Amino acid sequence: MPYRVAECPTLSYLNEKIFMVDELKLAFEHPQERSKELLEINPLDRISLRNHIREVEIGAFHSERGAKQRIQFNIVVEVIIPTNPDDDVDLIFSYDTITSAIDNELSLGRINLLETLAERLASNILSDQRAVRAFIRIEKLDRGPGFLGVEIVRKTIDRAISSKLTLPDCLIVFIGNDLIQSDFTAELLETLALQQYPIIITVPPICQSLPVPMSSFSKMRVALLAMDQNAWILSDVRPDVQVVETRTELEWAIRNRKVSVWGPSKLVMSSDIDFKETPYNVSDLTLWLAQQINTKGIFSIGSGAKGLGQELSLDSVLKSKKIPRCN
């Protein structure tokens, strides 16, 4: 028995996709063209930002690292406007909300994919209660003979939490090499799990010697990998302590109030940190991490990071079962 159109899941799916593509196209058309679209029974007001160009370092390819390129933003936001705004700018959805969202997301660090940036922008913009739906087009202007880009449409029910502004507070605790494989390591991790805040542990490179002269960039790569090794060694002491290597894993651990160990290589190498200009040690990287999230406090236990945050003795932490001034 043949399908009727209404019963055919394939046709229904295709119709939805075509409708979405048409809407996305219309979002960037002149208002005169949108006014001809009969499907918009109750059209909402739209605020737009067009041909907004920024110069940033972005991209997953090696040739895109260490060099800035132009990207262009075209954003349309469907909004709910008060019935009687009375010419009060505080009551309406401002254009500055869009440009501030771009500034905020670009300030969080280097991004590989335009898709990631588009998703974060949509989430940021839709956090404003007056925004209902966002149409976002981002294009690279310098990567080929034409413009290379991505377009997405998101509405409030699709809204995802992906910005530093929405993350809970957490603590960063540095643990030195002398405590990573000691008789007290398991007890220390158990104590950290009792705190009211999620804990991100940072660790130094595993002890090693470099047999040959190396460039500063190569030394930094080796040091990052050695920190990753230490992170995995420490996490193996307690099954519920996980290594976090990506921003997604980091945010998940914070939101779920976990104790986790930061393996820095992936996040740091995808950032805009320039190792050729300035050498970074574990203290520098810990402070850099603190700027990427909402950090309530930084503490250090053990040797290897003198002057990093508030120094705590192992005995006091194990006896009190808490981090001072945080419980």
C-alpha cells in the first residue's frame, strides 16, 4: 500500500529540512523578500548584524595556526519587543548584545571550528530572555577564491549551556610530584572529593631529563605531554577521578561537581598561547586555566609550584578534611 504524503517519514523529514533551509535563506534576505513569505503567520521583530568582520586566529589546519585571518559574521535574531517600549533602550534587545556575544566567545580562547563558534554564539545570544531564535552565518574570507562558512539556526528550546558565564565556581588545586605517588595520595583525593566546590587538579611534568638540546617549542610540547602522563598516573589512584583534556570534558566535570585532573596538551595547543615568545611553566598554565573558568580559589599542595595560589600543608588538609575558607 503506497504511503500518503502525511504518512511518509522520509518526505516529512525532507519537507522540514527544506523549510529550515528556506527560513535560513530568508533570515539574510532583505525585509521586502521576507514580507512575501506566507508561512510566517505571526512574524517576530528581527535585529540584525551584517558583514561584521573580525581578524582572529581560528582553524584546525596547521597552516591556520599562528596567523590571523578575517571572518565575517551575519547574524539575525528574532526577538520579543515590549508592547510599549517608550523609547527606552533598556527594554529592547540591543545590537550591542550581538557584538558583545562575539567579543565574549572569541575572548575565551582559540577555536578550531566555525561550527563550535556558531553554537557558542547562539547559546550566548539566546541566554537573553527577549531572544527567541538566532540565525548565524560565519564565513572565512581568506581561505580560498570564495567564502567558506557555516550557517545554523537555533531557537530557545535548543539552547545549550556553553559559556564561561554559566559555569559554576570551582577550585583549582595543584599537587606536586612528591604527592602524586605517595602513601597519602588516595586519602588526599578522597578529602578533595568532600569539598562543596568541584575540583580541578593541575600537576607538574613527570620527572624526566632531556638528553639533547631542543627548541623552546619542542620543550613545551614535551612538558605538556609529561603533564598529561602525570594526570593519568594520578587519576589511576582513584577510579572516580577523571582526566579532562577538552573544554567539553572540563565543563562537564565542573557542572557535575567532580574531582578531575587536567591533562593540558589538547586545550593548550588549540589556544592562542605563543610558546615561541614566552616559555610557560605549570604555574603559568594553571593561572591561564583559571582565566578560562570561574575559579573560586587556587591552592597548592606539595613541591614544584612555590607561590602558586595559597600554599597548604598535606597534614592540615588531611586532618581538617577541608580546604581552608571554602567550606
